Amino acid sequence: MQRLAKQWRRTGKRVGFVPTMGYLHAGHLSLVKRARQAVGKNGIVVVSIYVNPTQFGPNEDFAKYPRDLKRDFKLCREAGVDVVFTPSDAEMYPEAGSSRRADRTAQRAVPTHFSTYVIEEQLSQSMEGRSRPMHFRGVTTVVGKLFNIVLPDLAVFGQKDWQQAAIIRRMTADLNFPVKIIIAPTQREPDGVAMSSRNRYLAGKLRRQATVLWCCIQVARATVKKSKTYPAANLKAALKKLVACEPDARLDYVEFFEPDTLAPVAKVSRGAHMALAVFIGKTRLIDNARL
């Protein structure tokens, strides 16, 4: 992959990159479309498919994370992707392939000889970083490695993972990666649920209850529109009650913050950002929006 990327660079081809964990859906394909727009018909669009073990915690869904490479290849082909990069764990974490300890709780292989990680220390402390310790260490490390392998001119990420996008932007700037970061809008199902590979875990009443995340966003927007400013603590309490109305839903967190710095706000007003994570049964969903 890296040799190919160097060839493209020598011939002056612009490379757009979309990193994914596979099980692609319309949201991913919208990122591919945005990458194609950015590099033009003569540019190269690369999609990576890699379920990265270092960003999953011991009790998370690494083992059962949905995978369907054959289907993903077909979707990429139809979307006009030029190259799909599907590395193995042993390739991404050198020397870890044959010397790994088994984490039976997560049913995954944890690298032991790989010892160099990229850590962002400010934006990663709240929300997802608090709920999923070490998650962003895995994300920044694998994205940094992918940037060095694919050598893209630009990379496209989805707004659905707002905190992740902010962290990748910060990492790219702080470490001088010559990569332009583009954030593409969240794609939603007709009922407002943000598109996610994890939605496949939901069926019947659980799928219906997943709409509570979008309901929370709508309630927050209506509240701010009506009151101009509103105490964040009061709005959090109201949304927690709203989530609790669904029998299989449990709020992990809801936060209101400045969109660029992720600094929490005590009073919510127009222009603030909100993010929330909710368990629907055993499936954890996230969403966010500008208010």
C-alpha cells in the first residue's frame, strides 16, 4: 500500500482517504462521495477496512463487531473506490502477530510487543474518553499509522463521531501530518436514527427505542430555540428522564460543549454542541448535533 501511495505521489495524483471498520452503509458511502468530490475524477480514493483491536475495551464488542468483506468490496466497487486496503493485525501491529496474549473477555488479540502509541491529552478526556478509557489512544494510533501508510492528501471523517473528528483534527495539526481533514454530515435513517454499523444489533422494539437519541436532540434544540439560554444541568436532567421512558434504554452521558474545544458550557444557547451516548439493550449508540 505504501509503495503504491508513493507511486501516486510521484505522478502528482491527489489521494482521498476514508478510514472505516467495514460493514459499510450509506453513511460510509457519503464519505466516499465527498472524497471523490475533493480529489476529482482523476484522483485516487482509498478506503481502509480494519477492525482495530486497540480501540476496543475488554468488555466491548470487538469479537462480534459486524464484518462482511465481500459485501463491502461490492459497495466500494459500485461507489467508484479505486483501492480498498484491508490490513491484518500482524501488519498493523508489527511483531504482535505471533506474540500476543489472549484477552478472553474481549475475545481479541492484544499486542504485547507493539509499544508506541499516539495519545491526545486534552480533547480525549471527556465523553467517549471517560466512558471508554484507552479508546482514543487506539483511534489516534491507528489513524496516524494509516496516514503514514496511505499517504493521503485529504481524509474524510463523519460528523456522527464528533469528538473523534475533533481529536483527529488536533492530532493532525499538532503532529504536522500533511493531510487535510474533511468532516462530512451525519447520515440518518428516515426516523432520525444516525446510520451506524451497530444498528444491525437492533431489532423490533429495540430498533424503535433507538429513536430516543434523535428525540433528545430535537428536544434540546426546541428548548434552546424557546429559551435562548438554558441551564445545562436542567436540560441534562430532562433528557435523562426522556431516555428513561424507554424500557430498554439507559443514558451513558449527555454533554453540552463548545464545538471546537469541547469545553463544557454551564448554560446552553444557540451554537453550542451536544453529544450523547445511550445503551439500547446491550448496544451502545452515540449521536451529536449543533443546537
